[in-house]
Amino acid sequence: MRDAADIARIAEALDQAERTRTPMRQLSKSMPDLSLAEAYAIQEHWVQAKCAAGAIVKGHKIGLTSRAMQTLLGIDEPDYGVLLDDMFLEPGAAIPRARFIAPKLEVELAFLLRSPLKGPGCTLFDVLRATEYIVPALEIIDSRTPRVDPETGMGKTIIDNIADNAGNAALILGGSPVRPAQIDLRWSGALLHVNGTIEETGLAAGVLGHPATGIAWLANKLAAHGVTLEAGEVVLAGAFTRALDMRAGDQVHADFGRLGSIFCRFV
């Protein structure tokens, strides 16, 4: 395990890349021996530094939940990151494209917790009991390292994504909140329109078979670090559409059927 000074130095470099909108080299290429544990330690240090500067933890996200993405990266489980207060945007927002380096947008469901969730042994049913509302969400992911390394032509790895706080950048909650028992979440779907064209469609069953499964996985994973998913937190369950590149001028309309719609635009 790298020492605390090394972890802090890497976290500061990621923070600098985010603040200046200038990507740094992929950690998996500049430090090929970096471990999963070290990547999570970098993420944790970065989040703690942001909180020391005034940010507030508002929840968590689960990433890489689709079978296709896990196969591509050679992994067999998702990853996770932390949601901070300055990441939350309002429905209908005019979002400055220049706020990000290389933004992509995904369609998800968000779980708003009524009571804490703590592993080990957390199940899908525990998640449903602890959830007050489920709402549609758009997640904007960004990358503080290039998605393709210019020197080797190789893509990012799970190590890069974890250290980069799972690509967290921004999110929008909208539509119509529902109680968990009001809908079969597996069949909750969305049509993602960009500039009037349907670019993606998907069902929430694409997230580990049921979106609540990922929340239970996260509660159990965090238990090893003494972390609980707290009442009032938002948890993004994972994308069920392909991530789309966003450009200035793009207008987004995500139609979740009975759960309503979310609009935003990039300026």
C-alpha cells in the first residue's frame, strides 16, 4: 500500500485536473502497479479534501453495473463513488458545457432513503423497506483522465475509474417520485431523446437484474469500511442506457413513462 503522502499527491492531481479542466494521464498507465485498495484510498482522500473545503456528502453512486461494461473492463462487480452537494442540478437546467472536461450522460433511477442501510447481509428486500421514494435521474459523468491514453491507445481501467470518484460530475433528479411497492422496478424504462432524436432506450432490469440489487451490494461493500448508507441520502443505482457524449447546444429529454420526464440542455 502506498503511503499517505503518495495517496494525497495523486488525489490532489485529480483535483487539479478537475479544477483546470485539464486531464492528467491515466493512473493505470503512469502507475501500473496501483491496486484497487489504493484506488479507493485515493478516492476517499479526494472526497475528504473536498469536504474539508466545504462540500457536503449527499449520497453515493454505483457504476459499471451492466454486464457489457464489466466484461469490457474484465471485472465481475460494480464500483462506487460519493455524491456531493455541488453535483446536484435542477431539472430544466442550462448546463455550461465548459464546466466539464468530456461529459457523458446516462439514464438511471435514484433511491431516496428513509432509513439507514448497513451491511453485511443487506438484501434487496432491506433496500425496498428502507427506501422512501424512487425517482428518475440523469447522471453526467466526466473523466479527469483521458478515456483513451494517447501514448498507448489503450482505454481506461477500473483502477482509473475508482480513483476518479467513479466519474462523478453532476446529476439531475426529476419526474414523479414513486414508492417502491407502486411499480415493478425491473420494467421501469426510459427513452432518451437528444436534439429531438431517440438515441437510447433501456430497462432498469439491465442493472444487475433489479436496480435495488446494486444498492444492497453497495451497503455490504461499504460495511467493510465502517460506512452506512444514511437516511436522507440519495443513491444512484446504475445506468441502464449507454453513456452519450454531450456537446454545447445539445437538448436532452429523458421520458420515463409513468415516472415522468427530465429535461436539460448544455450551453
